[in-house]
Amino acid sequence: MFLSAFRLFLFLLTLLQTQYLFAQSGTSAGKAWIKEYNEYREYNGVYVAKKVAIPCRSYETFLLDADGKRISPAFRDIGEFSEGLAEFVPMTPDSNGVFQHGFINKQGKVVIEPAYISTDKFRDGKTWVIYPEGKQYGLSYIDNEGNTIYKIPIHYFKNDFLISKAEVEFLCSHDCKEDVIWWKKKDLFILNWNFSPFIEKEIKESKYIYHFLYNGKYGIIDKNMILKVPVSLDDIDPTYEFSGQGMERVQYGNKFGYINVFTGDIIVPFLYTDTRKPTAGLFWVKKDNKWGCIDKTGKTRIDFLYDEATGFTEEDRSAVAINGKFGHIDKKGKIRTPLKYDFASYYNHGISMVRMNGKYGYMDTTGRFITEIVYDEAMPFDKVTTSAERSWLRFELTLDGKEKFVGFSYKLNAVLILIGLFIFIRVNSYFFDRFRKARAAKGK
């Protein structure tokens, strides 16, 4: 199912809003130490409290017990506790001058080391994390011990999510409200997509994967709310015009690849300039201007040799061409009809039509001709009979090659019609001329 932009999500809920106000939850009665801090929030007996010396520039945050005792060192920021963990940002940057993000528990112990550019609170035992991945920013989902659950194969989308084009935005004095964004023609794109509760419910109830559309680009998320394909696809194939065998065709730029229709995982990267619907378990795909076949795992089964190719039929045959010469191969790539004809059709009802030197004939799967190559016009055996023309005569052919005369060729019929029309015009002109002359003589 597709999701339109206006229903899509409520993302970056606080990123571009006004200054985030740290909630003054609980009561300060009997807690004189609270006056030392500009902001605080209680989480079942522990407190996250912040001192702000210079707004947006100099600030520090602590984890405190109920008596105001510090149970953590000073951090630049500590986020909201969720499922026992809170995002935190250390006071000192890394060697590149970047303030990284990690997670602590309510005892102030670092559970997940700060190694991420951006992240979020835990939901259902997981969260997303953003980090440098070569020239791009990558995104993974981790569990509450820091183990990777799923890593988006960001390298397949080499033109997107570049570090050089990213902007890291955060709210004043609140590093845990940080995010990484990209602008494309005034449209905002992010890696970590947050959906409204209504849409999240719809996604979780989907049978398999969920497609969504945002500003002309598609993304794919699974029912576990894990983004499998970032919002960068140019096209997908929901009607299965080019898909099948558990694979769905997707497009990035001018290249095609395939995803698993059940999980959303990328099975085949974006390698092909054209594809065809699978037949007999094989996909014809085009690379470097040549056609070859892959299976549903993406493995090459028939080498990329052919200029033209048709789908495999139940006769285990595909019509192929190299340098303008046609023949047939089987699913193993073995040549079953020599590539020597000017044209060869697909097989149907065990028969293929071929053309050589401007004439057509019909052969069976063994290469035996059921007719001679004598026809001026011909059609494949899409039914148990077909039609062919020779010597201005039209015949119905059966599967054993027997002819039944059914009339003159369409070309001859057209010629006869033109001749008849010419004769009619000449005769009509003759009688009209005689009539005109007779009237003229009578009037004298």
C-alpha cells in the first residue's frame, strides 16, 4: 500500500520547532538542590537536571538520585528515559570535533558507547542510529545492548545521503534533539522516518512490507517499523508488471534492482537498465546493452550475450538474437535452435515461426520444419491454428502444417478493391459523359 505525503508522518517533531522546554515534572517540595539547575525531569526516583551557563553554548547535564546526589559525570545532554535507557552526549567531542551519542541506564552506567551522530529513544526494544559510512551517513537499528538488528545498505544509494550535503540541526542547549537532514529542491529528506500513531498502526497491520511515497520518492518499511529501503526510490512495481517469484522490481535513477516482497531486503542491487517479467523462474535483465538471466536469488543463470530475448515458454525455449540472427535457447542457456534466422518467434503449442530471406516457415521444438519456408506473411501459433499467406493466397494452418485455403491474401484483396474502384469510376465517368452529350444534343 502506498502512503501519500499528506498522510505520511509527523517527523522531526521538535527539530525545527521553537526552543524545547524541559518538563518541570514532579514537585520540588523538600528538594532545595533543584534550585541549582535550570531544567529537570524526574523518572521514577531519578532526575535528569541541566545547568545552562550560556544558552546554546555552555551547559552540562547530570543524572541525580532523589537526594540530589550526582550518579553520573557531567554530560552535555541527557535525553528522555525509555525502556530503562536514555540517550546521552559527552562533554568532549571525538577526534573529529563531533559530539557523539550513546545510551546510559538509570544508574548512570554507559550501556551503549557514544558512537553515533544522531539517535532516538528506544521503542519496542530498538532504536535507530546514524553514523558516517564512507562519504554517506548510514542508518542502522540496534537493540538495548547495542547489537545491530538491521543495517540499511546505504551504499546502494550512492547519490543520496552524502555527508557533504547534510545539515546537522539541534535545539538550543539540547543535543539529544539533534537530527541529520538533507534539502532537495526545498524539500526536506531524512534517514530516520517517524510516523504518526495512526499510520504506525496501519503499517504494523500490513501483511508484509509497506510502501510509502514522499515528494516523488518511495521508501519501504516492514511491519516491525524497520525502514528497509530509505526514501530514495524513483519507482516500484506494485502491479507486478515486471515482478514475481517473491521479488519486486524497484528503480533508483535509471537502474533497476529487486527487493524481497516479504521482508523488503534488497536482493539484487541497481545494476540493470531494463527487465522483463519472470518466466519459468528466470528473470531476463539487461546490462551493458545485453540481455541475460538471473534467478530469484539474483544469481546469473544465463550470461549477458543477447541483443534480444523473449520469455521462456512451457516448451523450455526462449527466442534470442545476436547481431541480428535469431534462434532459441533453453533455461540452461544451451542453444536449441541455431542462431541463423532473420527472425524467430517464441514457441507456442510446440511451434515457432522463423523467417529467412524474406520468407516464413514453422518448426517444432526438435528443429523439424512442419512447413517449408515459403510464406510471404505469417503469424505465430497463438491458437491451435494460425494464418499465413503465399502467392497471394491465404491459408489456415494446423499444428501438423496442413493448409486450408480460406481466401485471397489481404494484399490481393486490397488490389482487387482498388481495381474495382478504378473500373467503377471509369464506367461511371463514361455513362455520365454520354448522358451529358445526349442532353446537349437534345437541347439544340
